[in-house]
Amino acid sequence: MSPSPTPSLPDVVVESIALSPANPAAGQSVSFSAVVRNVGTAQVASGVVIGVLYSVDGPGRTWGVVNGPLAPGASVTVGTQGGTWGATAGTHVIEAFVDAPNRFAEANETNNKRTIKIT
């Protein structure tokens, strides 16, 4: 008996994270955006929420969503819709986590995060 074929699934990854303002000073309100690409072999279906959770130094601070579809190879920018982060002095780790609540099946569920450091 031959093995069953691997199902065709989407696979979303965070390609980049951007801040606005790009170089925030302490006390400024900061919003985030992330470029999300579907590196899978199937599209994210129409109407499916593609969400990104933005964290600063660990805890989730805000979020953003767009609705599918998202074709294989295509990308979309997901902004901040859940409020802003008040910048503080020092070095911070910013993380973008796409599909954090696991709304849809993916080919790889372990490649959904990207982190950057800002000072």
C-alpha cells in the first residue's frame, strides 16, 4: 500500500516587522505592521482571519487582522488595530506572531514568529 499524499495546505510566515514611527523615542505611541507571506501550496481561504499578535518584551501588546484569501506566494501587510504601545527607553524585543490562535491548518505550525530588537 502506498502512503497517502501530503495534503495541500497554506503556510503563513512573518517576513518583516515595521514600526511607526520607525525610531520611536520614549513616550511616543508606536504602531506595528508585519508583512505576512503564504509560503504554502494552498491559499488561505476567503474570509478566514489572518491575525498577527504583536508582543513587546514578552506580553502581547496589540494585534491586527486582515481577511483571506491569501494565495500561495502572495503577501499582505497586517497593521495594528488593537491600539498602540507607549515606547519606553532601553532595548526591547518586538515579536510578531501570525495565526497565534491557530485559526487554520498549516503545512508548518512552527514558523509563525519573527522577532526584532529595537533601542
